[in-house]
Amino acid sequence: MILNETYTLSNGVEIPRLGLGTWFIEDRLAASAVREAVEIGYRNIDTAQAYGNERGVGEGIRTSGVPRDELFVTTKLAAEIKDYEGAVAAIRGSLETLAIGHIDLMLIHSPQPWSDFRGGDYAEGNREAWRALEEAHRAGMIRAIGVSNFLQKDLENILEHGSVAPQVNQVLLHAGNTPTELLAYCESRGMLVQAYSPIAHGKLLGRPVITAIAQKYGATVPQLCIRYALQLGAQPLPKTANPEHMRANTRLDFEISEADMEVLRTLDERDERDDEKDGEHR
């Protein structure tokens, strides 16, 4: 069963192959959503400073009834923080707000602040933020560190100047938006790619090509999209607060043929793509 399967990061830390995204889940609802997910069998929960729900996620983890070391919790350093001191303070802030002991994975949320996404040069600021993550990692506060929304040039900046290579790059990845070259680059550098919004914020629901392929496997469109990310070697993070959807998203006991994978990989992005900026606060 998918909920019992794991990937192993480059530093030996195991991460469950399917996770729960919590973007747009309000803080007041996050604890119950996390508890529901853990009861169903999820062991991988993804949040971020930008989501404003770290407190609720932490409460859900603490009250789930499952030992802390059986759960994997990710959070992200706010994209606007591009200095060492600010990053140190923000990391401490997440540790205090979550109140779950350690953080399993922490990412730089974006190589640029959201107000200048894919804009200016923040290479030095990313190096400073990375230095703070490396120190927290060495101190045992964070078990693994990585980045999000980073392109190859952004990754090269960290690889060239950092002392620890990112173990993860979390990106927008779904049928119709498959960054093949970036996936290959991350794999070549030993980075696991996490796929946020694998169903494109729901925009792939009802698309005729995808619906027809899903029906071929007796699957729903969300199940097909999650399976697609897994077969690419990525770790999907579908977001939902609905327990029925949480359960349905785990029913992935089918294999997409290589021919259908190619169709999904090469969908006409003019029709199918999701604007990457929709992922701003992922």
C-alpha cells in the first residue's frame, strides 16, 4: 500500500512516498485535517510559514495518537527571507510554532520573494538562508533540508557555495506541466523532487484527454494525476481537508502504461498548463 512505502533521501532519511499538502487549509481547521489524515494512515504532512497554519498542523501532529518519530513533517522558510539572521529567527519561529520537537524537512520556499517571482537576482540571499538551514540541520533541529520552486541555475548557486546539497526540490509538477529537464537534473544530483498541486489546483478535473485515460484504469482523475507523479519518481503532495478525498488519493494500485505516460507528459500546455505563479504560496 502506498502509505507504507518510502523514498530514501540522499542523507539516508526516509520520507513517505505520498504526503498531504495543507495549502489553503485554515489554521483553525488544520489540526482536525492532520488528525484525520494520520488516522487514515498518512505519515507525511507538508506545511509552510506562508500558509499560516503551522500552529494547527503542530497541534494535529501532537494530538494524533501516533508517536512523533513515525511522522514526517515539512515546513518552508518564507520566500521573502533572504538574509542569514532573518532565516535563523524564522527557523526558530517554526520550531516554536509547530511545537513538535524537530522538523523533518525544511525548504527555502522560493528563490525569489513572491512579489518578484522569477524576477531579480537573489543568489546571495539564498546562500545566506541556506547557511542558516545548514546550521539548524547540523544542530539536529532539522533532519533534512531542501528548496522549493528552484530552477537549475538556482540549484547550482546552492551546490557551488553550500556545504550540504539540497536533498529535495519541491516544484509545480502535473500532467501538462512536466519540467523534464529539471527532473533529470535533480535526479542526477541526488535530489528528490516533490510535486505540489499534482492535480493543478483541480484545473485538470474534467479535461477530456485526462478523463479518458483515467477511465481506462478505473481511476479518478486525481488518482491518475497522483500516480503520474509517482511514476515520474516524484513524491506527490495532494492537498485536501476532505477525509473521503484523502482515502481516495491512496487508491493507486494500477500502473500507467508508457504510452499513456507520454501522452500525459506531452499534453498541449497551451490548454493544460497551470500558471506557475498559482503556486506562489505553496
